[in-house]
Amino acid sequence: MLKDRVLTAIALLVGLLAAVFLLPASLWLVVCAALCGAAAWEWGALALFEQGLRLSTAVAFAAACALLGWSAGLGSGQLGGAGALVPLYVLSALFWIFVVPLWLRGKWALSNPMLASLVGFVVLVPTALAMMQLRTMGPWVLLGTMAVVWVADIAAYFTGRAFGRRKLAPSISPGKTWEGAAGAAVAVLAFGFGVLAMRGAELQGGVAVIAVVLLAWTAVSIVGDLFESLLKRQAGLKDSGNILPGHGGILDRIDSLTSTLPMVALGAVWLAR
């Protein structure tokens, strides 16, 4: 299993780097739309959709991503229309900040197909659009945003393995601990300030603000992870899919990104005003 995980991770990283740095904007849009469609297929499994509804959901989500991304100019590498995506990003942020914590506490189920489709749209489509937008801003912007989440995930895993004692959410994801979450926070702070230092950023009085942003970023990424874990548990699934040997499905790899990328994209649009 470890060998499969390592080989798959290397293949995913190489493929991601090649796509991010080499593909034109139009093909990157197609890739993001396809990923959204594939993730929507897996979402259908979590929502216990029958086969036909899973397929139609995947096609509809992929088409929505492509249409919205192209309408915003992201397919031609332009950022001028990104402001039109703000309502979707705001909806995503409100969902993750206010709805999901209540969802995790109440352990609500995706029992209604229409509600499940709406929630899936809010989770997946803004994420794919954010991937298009952040890459249009620059390949390193997208990779840096993703790297923060990866650092949090890796640090949480190893810190939790080494020091984990107190369960973070035992009824949702028994393997996650408060010590792992603390390790993720420390690692993200070190990574974030390290990157800023290497870039020669003058922090001055902004240290506290940056620290709060990085800690909030970490917390939101953990919420995204827990949300997918809850849905998998309710659906009786270990993984969202099996397309990635040793890693499960696409949703298993992007769960923390679904809660963070749209917020970063929203912040980028706001700062650009």
C-alpha cells in the first residue's frame, strides 16, 4: 500500500506540474472541468445516487464549470471577468464557515437528491473555478495555495501518529487528533512565514494578521477533510472512489481544497479591486 501511495503521489505531482506550467488556459479549463465532473461522479456515490443520476450530475457539473469559466474569461487567460464568480465564492465561504460546522455537529445526511445535488454544486464547482482563476494569476499562485493545504495534511498525519492522544472528532474520523491539528497549524505558520521571508516580504505590523489568516486557513482545510469523512462514513464507504491506487478517489485528494481554494480566490478578487 505504501508503495502504491508513493508511486501514485509522484505521478499526480508530475501530471499536475506539467498541466499547470505547460497547458494553455483553454486546456487547463477543460482539465478543471473534467476533474469537477469526475469528482461529481464520486459525490454521487456519497449521496447514494443511482447510476443514471450520478452520470447526469457529473456531466452537468463539468459543463457548468466549463461554461462559467469561459464566460469569466478564464479560458482565454484573462482575469477581467473573475468578479462575476464572486457570488459563487461567497456562497462557498458561507457554506464552509457557517453551515458545515453545524452539519458536522448534527451529522446531517444527504438524504434528499435535490439537496445533495445543490450541496455538491457548492462544494465542487467553486473549487474548479478557483483552480482556473488562481492558475490564471500565475502557476505558482495556484501551487502555493495548494501547498499550504498539503503541508497541513502531511503535518497533521505525522504529528498525530507521533503524539496523538486526544481525538478531534472520534465519531467522524477516529484517526484525527487535536495534536495532529496543532502540528498542522505550526507547520503552516512555519511554511507561510518561511515563504514570505524567502520572497523578501516586509511584514512590519502585519505579522499578527498573517498568522490569523494562516491559522484560519488550516482550520478550514481540516473542516473540509472532516466533512468528506462524515459523508463517507454515512455512505458506508472507505474511499470516495478507487481511481487513484493507494489514495482512493479524487474527492479523497481534494477534500481540504474544496473548503480553501474558493476562499483564496475570493480574497484574490477582493484584493485586486
